[in-house]
Amino acid sequence: LSSDVDVVTMRSRTMFYASLMRLLSLDLNDNDTVFYAFLQPLTG
């Protein structure tokens, strides 16, 4: 990130990714196939 991004935006982004990872880890149960299927729209 550049120094031009304000603190509120960085905090919101951090909370978003933390919440996303919490949801992801609850539903995965160590299933790699589900993990890669979840990431597919983000990498495409």
C-alpha cells in the first residue's frame, strides 16, 4: 500500500480480509478442493 491510503480504508480492508478468512476457515475443514474453488473467482 502507498502512504496515500488513509487509515480508515486500511482498517476496513483489514477487517474485511480477517472476516473473510474466518468464514473460509469455518467452512473448509481442511478441504483443499473447496479452498481452490473459493479462490478461483479472485484469481481469474
